[in-house]
Amino acid sequence: MEVVDKFYAIIVLYHQSEIESKTLYSLNSSLNSLNKSLRTIIYDNSESKFVFDLKNAIKIYPNLEIEYLANKSNPGLSEAYNYALNKSLNARFLLLFDQDTTVTNDFLQEVLCNDSNYDCLVPNVTSKNNIQISPMWYNCYGGLEVITPNTINNKKGFVTAINSGAVYNVESLRRLGGFSNEFKLDMLDHYIFYMMNLKNYKILFLNASINQDLSIDNYTNIGFDRFKSIMESEVKLVRKFRFINIFLYRFRVAIRAIKFLLQRKFKFSFFLFKLIFHVRKDK
């Protein structure tokens, strides 16, 4: 079994055991089919009692050379990713994964065979009902839309992708300063792609696809505190973008607030109406 020296991977867990993680299972299976092994950091952000059994993980996932780190402070994603970046300085590429990603053989083979000079590689990522969720185009009113052949040439914005499945050139990522701790969890993916856009980094769209079970695929299944945190991060992000049309973004937030009002989710709705008046561009 060949160790893939030029790659490092990180999987961030939260309240999941080694058996429950789709990512661990599918990544190991794909590596096994290619007769390869991969250096893999498992970063456990669970605050409560850990349910991860390292000895069992090493036993059932022989194609993963596992380093396990538990952090009860739950610092989010940026600290975990920067830890992996520092550990992977002798590698060429760093793969990021959430705990609920289904890795495919096609994806892994395309990634491991890639020897290009691109700064980042992104697969097609689908969610429920085979809906594409990544890569996307972050547009001028703070929304996401599917990339089409005319999108990049005709509209203001930038290419973005979710964290899971993204493959970063380690040296390119180091030149950016790694992942910003200003966005510890929400919007971290969009911000790093925005920074790559500013530096004219090259992004390669892979042919292969993976599947992602989103913990939040809409705003109907989360509590108010989680929703509030997401929206505050979104506003912080939008304020940094020079290309954003603030009027259109406020209008978009207002529409969202009205929808919550019609659903009788008054706390959500009133919060968004108040938030509208705090949206402005940073100087």
C-alpha cells in the first residue's frame, strides 16, 4: 500500500464517533480501491465527552494514517484548518473534509493524479436530491448562484466553494496567511475564496463529484441562536466586499424577513429587519 506523500487531509468532527462519520468510511474505502493510504488529521471539536475511539478507528480504517486531536474548546474550523496547514508543510496539497461527506473513487483518483500548478481544486458537490451546492458564484447582492459559462464574464462577484472537498495548494495557502480567524466557522469558505480572487489565484473545476449532507440546507431547521450567528457572519463578510450592491443586499434580507413573518417566526423576522440598518461597507 502506497502512502501518498504529497497530500495531507483533515476531517473535522463534531459529536460523531469513528463509526458514524460518512467521510471516514468513504475516504478509507476509496483509498483502499486505489491501494493507497493518506496522512489524515482528525480534529474533534466536541465540547462534551468524546465518543471517538482512536484504537478502533486505526483498526477499521487501515488506509488512513490517523493523527487524532481533541479540542473541547470548539474553536471552529479556522483553527483546525490552520493546524492542518502547519502540519502539512512538507506536502503539496491539503484536502479539507467535513464529517458528512461521501467521497467517491472518481474524485479521489482525479485529485491524487493531479499534478497541475493550480492554487485550488474544487469538485462538484451535490446535496439532497442531487442539487449542486458547490462550486457557486457569489454575486453582487450577497447571494449564491450556479456557475454558467457566462457568469464569470458578465457579472460582478467571484467563484466560491464549500470547505469540504476543496483541495488547496499548501504553498499558495501559506502565501495568503492561512485561514482567517475572523471567520471561525460560518462564511470561512467564502472569505478564503474571496481572498484567492483578489490575488488572482487559479482554481480548477474537477470533473468528479462528491455528496455532502448539509447540517444547514435551509433556515427552517435551526434554532434562533444558530441563525443569528450565521447572519452576523454573513453581514461581516458582505461589508468587506467592494463589489456588493448594499441596496440589493438589504432588499434580499428584507424579503427573507418577510418570509419569516409569514411563517409566524417573529423573532427571526424582527432580527433581520433590525440587521438591515447595520449593513454598510467597511471603509
